Amino acid sequence: MEFRDLKTQYRKIKKDVDQAITNVMSRAAFISGDEVRELEKKLAEYVGVKHCITCANGTDALTMPLMMWGYTEKTDAIFIPDFTFFATGEVIPFIGATPVFVDVEIDTYNMDPNKLEEAIESVIKKGKLTPRAIIYVDLFGQPGDFDEIKKIADKYQLKIIEDGAQGFGGSYKGQRACSLGDISTTSFFPAKPLGCYGDGGAIFTDDDNYNDILRSIAVHGKGTFKYDNVRIGWNSRLDTIQAAVLLEKLKIFKEYELTNVNLVAQKYTESLSKYVVCPVVKKGFYSSWAQYTIRLKSKNERDELQKYLKTKNIPTNVYYPKPMHTQEAFLGIDEYQDCTISKLLSETVLSLPIHPYMQDDEIKEVADAIKDFLTS
Ligand SMILES: *Cc1c(COP(=O)(O)O)cnc(C)c1O
């Protein structure tokens, strides 16, 4: 059994993908080929924003807006969830700012808006840092409650980055993920909901000015042309070959992958909800199911279950085994709350195999093994 089955997917689209790659090869337009522009147009359309700027990966996609806004001082506070992939936090000290870790919700695992406001108030009260921005992560595929987040952002005049690396394809009150922040970002790392065959990423925005600046940053701070350099940028582009792959993958993502993966999640929940805490998708929300993550009673039960599933050749992962604020790399950054939920989740969650090509007998195999373990 595969944790995320990219081989079956490739077999389905092999003819078209191989042809698309060959087309790029024969034109030798490896950087900034036509496919890149076409993909940006299609992605912006799908998400429902004016601009899509593709780039080298999801980490760069988070970094460039922070560079654009100039949040490069230690006194610039950026609020992020304590329970997420490391990159969300890493980009902040990387450009010189300070991350403030906020606790998450017990049911959706997403950043808790109430805790966010508490964290902002606490930073203001201490008076050392200036609140600047929120990076809100659509964890495991489900967007956050962006109406709530926007209220808070407006109240304290903060920018919002939606980190949609896991959220592409999800939606909130009819609006697609990756359209919910002032800036939204995603990753095309192969195992993400929409993945390419290497690294890739994208930034989304409705703002014309942001679009211009981000495109400049991504190509060495270019001005009117490549050898006119008006700001310090760097080099972050999506390869034409990856764009060609993504154009093919986007078709099936829209046609059936997103629907299928939601069916798999539904079947998991139907067979498991009596035995473990299943992921909750709230009313008005739609998940892209980057992960299907259950919660067990204790760390011991989680660890033993994972071992047991391994003996049955069922692959699982712990996303994430450490709360962000406890990572050694953030040593010395003392801006965090008492992240009780984040700590509890790191000890009790387990992500199960999930992908659009999962068969009913595989779902049953996983569910039965979990039931066997918990009832024996
Ligand atoms: C994967 C991921 C990223 C980073 O994306 P890369 O393309 O691997 O750089 C950032 N944030 C979250 C939440 C992710 O899951």
C-alpha cells in the first residue's frame, strides 16, 4: 500500500504527460516557456484571483511576500500556528523577523482565532515587537475561518498570508483556498494535493502592485527588463517542464481527483468514527485532504498503533511530532503561548494513507487493522 500513490496517477496520464514534457524538450524553452504563462492563467482562474506568480517552491512563495513588505527587522512580529510544517516558521527568521507561535483548535488543528488575538494583545502589551502579519496555514487541506481572521487582521492592521501549501483545492464559504489572504501561496511538491514532478510553488493575489513587485523579486529584482535591476531579489522560477506536467495534472485534479479523495475521506470517517477521533470538516468548508489525520487517546496508544500498522504493511506518518516552538532551530525565540493543544496533537495524531486512487478494499484494510488493534 502507498501512503500517497503517485505511480498509479502517472500511469493514468502517462501518454499526455510524456508528450507534454517532450514538447518542452524539443522547443528547449526550459525557463519561462509558454506553459508557465498558460499555467499561471489557469491556476488564477481556478482559484478565483487576478494574479498567479509561479516560483521554485512553496517556501520561496512564503518568503517573497515578506521580502516585499520589508518585514526584515527582529522587532517585526509574524504570527503563525504552532502546529504546522517547519517552512511556515523558518521563512520568518530567515528574512530577519520574529515568529510568534499561536495555539491551534482541537477539532480542525488550524490556528485558533481567539488565541491569535490573545497573542497579538500580549505582544502589544510587552511592547518589544510590532505586530505585522499573520501566516494562516490551511492545515491538512482545510482552510481556516478567514472571516474571523480578517476581522482580527483589520482590527490590528496586519497583513494576511494564506499558506495554502496543503490547501489547494479546498474552499471556504464557496471561495477557493489560495484566494483567502492578501497574499496566498501554495506548493507543488509531489505529495501535495496538486503536485509536480519536482519542486514548484505559486503565489496568488488580486493586487496589481504586489503582482509587479513579486515578479520582479522572483527574477533578480528586475525592472523594465532582466538586466535592469531595481531592487534586491533572487532567482525563484518554476521550470517549464514542471508547468507542462502541472497543466496535465490540473485537468484530472479538477475532473475527478479532488472529488475522489473526498470520497475516500468520507469512507474512512464512516468506518472509523466510533473508534478514534476523525478529522472534522466544518459546515461551509471543503478540504483537499492533503492528509487524513486521526487522533488517539495517548502518545503510547498512537505509537503502538503506528508500530502495529507497520507490521501489516500499512504506511503512516506523524504530522507533526514536535510543536514548532520546541524546535531547536527556534531556540532563543521566546514568543509563544502556552500551546497546550499543539503539544497534545504532536503526541496523539497519526496520518493515514490517503490519495484519489485509494480503493475500497484498501480503505477497509486500514480501517479493519485500526479496529483490530483498538478492540483486542
Ligand atoms: C510543504 C509545505 C511548505 C513548503 O513547501 P515546499 O514546496 O516544500 O517548499 C510550506 N508550508 C506548508 C504548510 C507545507 O506543508
